[in-house]
Amino acid sequence: MKIHVKNGHLIDPANGIDAPRDLFIAAGRIAGIGAVPEGFSANRIIDASGLVVCPGLIDLSARLREPGFEYRATLESEMAAAVAGGVTSLACPPDTDPPLDEPGLVEMLKHRARHPNFAHVYPVGALTLGLAGERLTEMAELHEAGCVAFGQANTPVVDTQVLMRALQYAATFDFPVWLQAQDPYLGKGGVAHDGEVATRLGLPGIPVSAETIALATLMHLARDTGVRIHITRISGAAALEMIVAARAGGIKVSCDVSINHLHLSETDIGYFNPHAHLVPPLRAARDRDALRRGLAEGSINAVCSDHAPVDDDAKQVPFAEAEPGATGLELLLPLTLKWAVEMKLPLGRALARITCDAAGILGIEAGTLSVGATADVCIFDPRGSIKVSRETLKSQGKNTPFLGLEVPGRVRYTLLDGHMVFENGRP
């Protein structure tokens, strides 16, 4: 299939392109930009007048709920959500059932995801067997099976000796380790930020120190082992300051933030809104504002959806009993655009955080429209908008604190390996 995307505004942050350009696709790859390649004859022409043409989006945290949690979501439902949101590559955390701690499980997931209309799936393998924090997994074998990194999802390794050995093992093979910073004891039993709102609502709190103490341990171990470490979904200003200082001190550390923490704070819990029950918790407004600035300045390397579809039964309960998590694959682009508009940022800089910058963390060749690159493309209307509702969300999970909100940016086309997988709202 040869496709000519004409009259669009092409934005490719990796190559510094932000201008009207035609795009030419052939044999699943980018064949040319601007000038028609020699001998090119299009089978299809897409008129992208008034639309932005950019690399397919990359999501660093999307739970697909397979294997083990198919009652919450399936690969089919979540991949439909991904391509509807312009997401063509995503990282899947290891907290499936059973966890991704054996090569056979990783190979099974990769095989299930090997479908023409499915986004590229990059599993994050379990750092310890069963995510129990006791015995290390065979990381080398998991890497060969397809894991791009290793982590614990939301389950910390309590035994710091085990954690140190895991980081040493990973550093030996230069495997990146993705960890969330939360002390298991300070955060035990907590469901919200330990602040005014939690106190007023009578909710058990999780203090900021639960993040900073855990982060201090991780930074010391990362310095001692030389491992490449990625801190997932930071939630507070203090943590960001520590990461910036650690990076200046030579520690190989990167970090991301979720779209939820980019826009929301503890006040958005409202009157016990279970959709705002998240891990890590929504923190104070000053923390949210610091994260927004950090992402704009590049101190935070990327933004992710932290997609976690939850069934209605697990959300329609009292706040403290609700399953934490929010759906977000379809909201990654709109909420990134919303942040960019509010921060008065160039569109190219915002898109970099969900394309080439995210690809760099994943260590994959994606997030660019370079000639010869795989033709994963998102074409969206920056002036269009979507209203977030149970009816418009294609994810099986309808749990998001943004329900009822109208957000900017409507995806018109998604191309995966040069094939149309989503078009004008019809997958």
C-alpha cells in the first residue's frame, strides 16, 4: 500500500520539523517528506488539510489486563482504545495474573498482540518472581523473550538487599529498571495524599515522605550499582527536585508523570470520587504545578497515560475500598494538548514527550517520521475536541476522573506499519 498524506502540518520533534509538508508511505515505511519519491504512485490519498501529522504516540504505562484480568479488559478492547487515541506503541507493566516473570508468559503476550490492527506491545518484565520481592527473575531470558525493561509495577521490593542484587544483575547486562518510589510502610493502608482533603474526608493518608524516602534509597543503590533506572509516575515536587539533583550527580535516572497528576490534585477527590483513587495518590496543587513545569522544562522526560481499566463493580464502592486506577489510552493526546495550551508551549515540544522522548526511554526505534522509519503515524485535528463519556470511550474500562470533560484534539487517522487501523472515528 502506497499512501500520500497531503496538505497536512507535519510535526516531527525528533527531526525538528514543524511545517506544512506532504508525507509519502510505501511498504510500511516512510518513503519521503515534502517531495514525491521517484516512481511513487499512491494507492490512496489522504487530505490532511487543517490536520496535524505526527509520529504515532508512545505510551509508557498501559495495562492491557491480559493475562488474568479479562473481566476488566481484553487485548481487543484496549487495542481499539489505543489506535483510537493515536497510540501505536505501548509498554505493558508486569502486574498481570500471573505476573510477567517467565519467558513463556511474555512470549504468549507478544504472540497474542501480534495482530495487524494492534499497537506494538513492549512488555516490562517482573524484577522478582511473582513480584514478591524475594527471588530474582531470569532477566536475560525474559529480555530474549521480548521484555524491554524490568520493574515491579506498584509493588515495592521491601528487602533492600534483594533490591540491590536485582539492580546489580540488571546493570551487568545494561537492562533498564523501572520502579515506582513508594515506601511500603509509610504508604501502608493509605488511599489519598496526607493533606487537608484526606483529613477533612477522614481518609487514611500517604505522606510525601513515602515517595521521597523510597526515592532516596533507589538513588543510592542506583549510584552504587550504575544501573539505568527509570522512576515511573512521580507525584510530588520534592521527588522531582531529588531526581534533578541525582541526574546532576551522574546517576543514570529518568522519570515520567501520568496525565492524571499533570492536571489533577487532591481537591479533585471531591466528595469521595472513586475515579480519583489513584496510585500514587493525587497530591497538593503545588505538587501538580511543579510537575507541569518539570515536564515543560524537560526535567521530567515523558508523560504516560497510566492506563488501568477497572470494572464498574470495583469502582462503585466507598472511596477507600475502590480499586485504584483510571483508563487513559484515549486521553493521552487530548490531555497532553490541554497541558500544552495551558502552559503556552509549542505543539512540537509537547508532542515530543509522547513520541521521541518516550521512545528514548523505551529504547526503541519509533516516535519519528524519518525517511525509512516504520510508518506509525497519528493524524489529528488540533481544533477538534472530544467529550469524555462512557459512550465515547472504546476501552472496556470507563473509569476516569475526566468523565464529562470536553478536551482538545480529535484523532482522525492512525496508521500502523503503513496500514490504516483507525479512520474518522471508525476503527
